[in-house]
Amino acid sequence: MPHPDVRTPAEGREDATGRIWFTIREAAAFIGGSVQTIYSWERRGHLTNPRHDERGRRIYSQQQIADAHRKARRYNPATRRRITA
């Protein structure tokens, strides 16, 4: 799976400043994971301060998703074992 920082956004929305925003479903597709993964990141505090789109759905920036992905990998015990081994 390519790292989220180097992916091109397939389904995000770009705002006037050039930032790409994803709904939870779009974020899951962006990382190649499931919607439940994004919900898990929210519960664990990896994703905070969402904006809301015109329909009231939570949206996160591409940078927020990439940062959450890094945090999740850093705090995953299986990943830590591979890094320290």
C-alpha cells in the first residue's frame, strides 16, 4: 500500500486554498482501509477537530488522514515489534 502522503486524492474535495478534504468513506478508500478503521482512529484520538460539509458529514483534510495513519502505525504493537526486532 502506498504511503498516504504520496497518494493522489481520488475522491476528495479541494477548497480554495488547495487543501483536499475527505468524508469518512473517502478517507477509508484513500488509505485502502475500512470505514471502521477511520472510526477507530477517531475513538483513539488520532483524528480530531473535523470540519463538516454542507450535508453535516465530518470531513478531514488529507494531512489529517496522513498524520492519523502515521500515529496508528506508531502505536500499533505489532508494528512496534517489527521496528525494534
